[in-house]
Amino acid sequence: MLTWAFRFRLGQYVRTSLWILPVLGLAVGVLLGEIALTVDGVPAGWRYTAMTATGVLTAIVGAMVALLGFVVTIGVLVVQQATGTLSPRYMRLWYRNRLQKLVLATFAGTFSFAFTLLRRVEAETVPDLGVTVAGLAVAVSLVMLLVYLNRFTHDLRPVAIADQVRRTGLNVLATSLKRAGRAVLLQEHAHPPDSVPTQTVPCTGGGAVQGLDVAGLITTAVRCDCVLVVTHRVGDFVPPGAVLLEVHGTPRAPQESRRLAGLVALGAERTIEQDPAFALRILVDIAVRALSAAVNDPTSAVQVLNHIEAFLHAVGRSELHGRHVLGDERGAPRVVVAGRSWEEYLDLGVTEIREYGVGSLQVCRRLRAMLDGLLADVPQERRVAVRGQLALLDAAVEREFPDAVRRTLARTSDRQGIGGASSGGAW
């Protein structure tokens, strides 16, 4: 029986794979080609000579191979730009681009369809309908290529990528641990029944925690009448031999460590499925790259800050817990999972940009405008952390700008960085 962790990783592999859908397109093309060879009886105007059909199908086969190579070349360019000027971690999302996979599958399917027909063209047997359909498939392929190029040229800008990452992260945030059907979020002060675990589950191979089977953990805890504590949060890297799960409860606690470990998916790197903070990590990475001496593009960093601000506003209005205590249907604590607090999200979204961008007036002004907006929007109990970040920004500006005039400019709130109205100014 496959473990949940294996199925989780398999699902991720399928979603990020660039070859599975094109291979299916090849198979569908062969199948449709065989069907087209059995269909006869087309209008006289759609009939072809054997020489014409061979020439058309040969041209289609060559064109599809060339287009496949062209799309692969574009993919290589994306990898180069993403790793050089954006963030290598963005590639985890780019691999999921459905349009790109669909384009590759269409090209591969058209190739296999035309090749299937080509091998059956004879002097007395010409697949007239198939040749016509192959021509239509080429037209569809060209339209899809134009759509793909249009999206490629527009969506590869840092601001477009930031918008995509933000929306993906907010979707994950909205469907986090509460999506587990049997999970009941209890009060944060609920504790496991025993202070000392009766059993620990070690991590065998090591890796980053990519996801948790919350429903499976609760079901196991109910069946064994125990409480399971996940010692690492989603996104943490767990070294081999470290404690992965703690079992608190009665002697009926589960003895199969391997089965319990199969409820926690580990992988080579973080993923975004159950980790909304990873989206914020990518946004910060893009902004920091823009602020590096090699790129020196503070305007792109300011544009990314727009999306970081939108993300933090959504997080600031969300119900967050430093620790999630999940219960069964009767309300008894069953699973304890580490979460992230508002302070941790805020530190992640602000700290590195402040450290690397304090020398830019534009970044300082936009960062202050973001913090001022959060200060007015988040609940009262979370404003202390925002004020702390404002104090750190003031101290950084004080160190960076000894000149009073420039220091005053750097302390001015400006939502455009430079050129926009301050928070208290008129438009």
C-alpha cells in the first residue's frame, strides 16, 4: 500500500513534470491517426494525390519537431533569467504552467498524428480526411504558439511573476490546515496529555517537510487514543535521525514508526502546497535580487513590495496561531502542528529588504508606506510588531543617511517610492 507521503510526492512530480502531458499527446495523436485511417468517404474537394499528401504530412512532421525545439529553447531562457535575475525557487511554480504543457502536448500530438498517416500513404490509399485534420491541427498549433508567446513575453516580468506568486500564496493560505474535513481547531492553550512522549518517530532519510496528512494523523491518533505532535513545521529541513513525530498518550500508541512517518511528506526542497510562507520567501528573494549590485533595480523591488504588502495585509487579517492544536469530532486534542505567527510573517517580508535596500531612498520610502498601511489595517494586538519594524527602519535610515536632508527624504512615506504623494499629502 502506498503511503500518503509517496502519493503526495507523486502528485507534485506530475504537476511539475514537463514530459508527462506531451507523452500523452503523442499517444493520443497515434490513436487519432489510426481512427482517421479507418474513415473514408470525404467530399471530392478534400481529396489529395499520394504525392501531395506525402509532401503535406512530411512538412507537418518537420514543422512540429522545429516548434517543439523552439518552445524548449524558450524554456531554457526562462531558466536562465529566473536563476539569474529572479529567484531559482520560482521555478517550482513555473514548471506548473499548464499552457506550456498543453502547447507541447499539441505539438507532439500533431507530430504523431501526421507521422501515423504518413506511413500509410500509398498510390491507391490516401487518408484524405486525416490530411485535412492534420492541416487544421497545424493551424491550432500556430494559434496556441502565438498565445504562448504573448503570455511568455508578458508574464516573465518581475511584477507579473510577483503577482502570480502572491495569488498562489494567498490561495494556499486560505486553504491551509482547516481544509482537513475532520480537523477541529482547538484553543491554542490546549496541551498534549503527557509532558514526556511515550514514543518518538525518527526521520530516516532527511529532507524538507513539504506537507502533512492532517486527516490521516487525526485518524491514527483517534484509533490509538493518543496525541501526535509534529515537531517541525512545514518548510523546515529535518536532518536524518531527528525526531519527526512525538507520540503522547496511552500504551496503545502506534508502534509502526514507518507508517507514521508516511503521513509526513519530505522532499529535497520546500514547496508551496501547504506552505504559504514559501510564496512570501520567493517575493522577498525577487526583491533582494533586484537590490543587488549586479542588477541595481530598486524600482523592481518597489513593485514587488506592492505585492508583499498585499500579502501581509491578507495575513494580518487572518487567524494565525504559533501552534495549531487539532481535535477529533468530540473536541479532544489529537494532533499538534507548529504554525507561524504574525511576527514571523512580518519579519520574513521586511527584514532582508530593509537590510539590502536601506541605501535606496526609493525602497526606504516605499517600505515605510507599507508599514504605515499595515499599522492602520491590522488588528490592535498585531500593531506592536509593526511599530517594532518601523523603529528598526528608522535606526537603519539613521545609520545610512548622516545628512539631515536625505534622512528626512528617506523617512517620508511614499507608496511609489519616489514621485508619489506621501501618506498625508494630497494627490
